[in-house]
Amino acid sequence: MFKMVESDISIQDVIAAVDTPEAGAVVTFVGVVRNNSKGRMVRYLEFEAYQPMAEKKMQEIAGEIYAKWGLDKVAMLHRVGRLEIGEVIVAIAVASPHRNEAFAACQYAIDRLKEVVPIWKREVWQDGAEEWVKPN
């Protein structure tokens, strides 16, 4: 499961996508919209992505995880559109026989997603100012 979506992300669906009897660990990362950025109060965020390339890059990240840890149970969902404070932006799940590999692979997945997946974020602050930024 590697998708850009416009609707709410179900963490349980992301976990179910990697569920396997061989897994001794399922590690998840859930990124949410926070109410502040760069010392300013955030009103909301907007995300845009080049969907075909974004989903392809997510699959490539999963391939990197397989090459590095031998894990093939990886799922990534990222929202696009307007998101309010507290809403889920991104959810990643990695299943592994052992927790160390699952933690390392999940952190690698979010770090790589932010590096290589074509996603753009517009921060809109309470004072009315706004800025397009690369998600970090």
C-alpha cells in the first residue's frame, strides 16, 4: 500500500496492510498537523503532490528497505489537500520478525519520504501569512 489520498487515513488500515503471522513487531509512524511552525501559530496546512511519481518513489523506498533489512511488509499513505490541526498527514507501517529492524526501517521510510517524494506543503498561519515549503 503506497498511496497519496485525499481522505482521512485509517491507522488500522495501514497496519492491516503489513499484517503477517511472521511479524514479531509492527512499528508505525503517524505524522499529524501541529498548531505551530517556526514560532508562529498555524491555522491549517495544504499538501500537493505529483501523485504518480510520489507513489512510485514510495515503492522505491520500500525496495530500499527490502535491500537493507530484507523486509517486504511496508505501507505508506500520505494525505493531500487541506488538513486541519490534529489531522493525520502521513502514516507508515513496517512489519518485521524483530523490533530493531522494524524501528530502523520505519525511521528510514519517513526520512527518505521527506527527501525524495515530490510533496509540497503550504503553511497558513493565524496572522494570514502563508508559505510553500518542502515538508521537513
